[in-house]
Amino acid sequence: MPRPAILGFARGPFGAFVFALLALLGSCASAPSQSKAEPCRIGLYDFRSQRRFELVNEAHTARLDQYSQVRDNADRKVQSNEIVADLAGWLEKEGFGALAREGASPSRGATEAVWAMEIENGGKLRHLVVSKSTPPADYALCRNLKAGFLDIYNATYAGQATQTKEGQSPFLAPEPPSRVRPAQ
């Protein structure tokens, strides 16, 4: 009795390779185990531009729930449980924990506040605020934390549909701060 062909073309040694590849891809495509991961949210809030960047794991918000609704902005992105856990661990190792305070970051920046980072993990919420009076050594550490977060945030795919106001284009660059605008 002849052996059945995988996908009608994969016979012989090539067939074994194709079968192994399909088995591997099938195992990678399975749904991640959400029962093991804690919900985690990492946020970066720029008080000057009023922008909020949030990265959540799949245990916090399912991709389908996030991206299937039209929203006012596309600031929240969903990443795998593993990537967000690794990022949170890296932030801790690089010094977030040493500078962080318990609780939520301020919703609006004080006159000196420039930006804030917030981590909500395992029901625990902590934040750090960078201001004009942050010591230079701490500022360098915080700049490293911000760059690491933004590297992962910018590399994360998001398919968020947003609602724009009439006459508004989502592709216009924000107006530069007044200190760099040409004099009129």
C-alpha cells in the first residue's frame, strides 16, 4: 500500500523535512498559556507631548480584544507574555526598582516633570518620574530605561484602528516645540 503524500508533493526525504517543519510551525502557532503569566502593563508618559505609550502582555489584554475595536489612539500595543516579562525583568535589573516609588505615576506632569514610567505587574504598581531636577547619574540610567522600553515598543506590531477627526490626518508630524520653531 503506498504511503500518503503530505500536501500531495512531499514524498521521500523531502517529505520528512516538510512534515517536521509543519509540526514545528503548528506547535509555535498554538495559543500561549495565559494561566501561567501574570497580567503586566508597562507605560511611558511624556508630559510635554501628552503622549502615552503602553505595552501590555496577552495575559493583560488579548490581541483580539485590543485591536478589534476602533479607538481614539493607537498608544497601547499587545506583546507576548514572554517578551513583556523579559522587558520588565530587564528594566528591574537596569535600575527601575532602585528609583521607583509605589503607586501610579502622576496623571499630569508637575512643572518640572518631563516623563514618567510605570510598571504594573502581579497587582503591584510602581513608577518613576524624570524631571528637570533629576540628578545626572539617575537621568542617564532613566534615559537607558526609556530607550530599552521604546526599542521593544517600536518593534511591536499593532493593528489598531483609530478614529480621526474630520480634516485631521494621522500622518502629520506634531508641531515642534516653540524653542525650535523659526521666528515669525
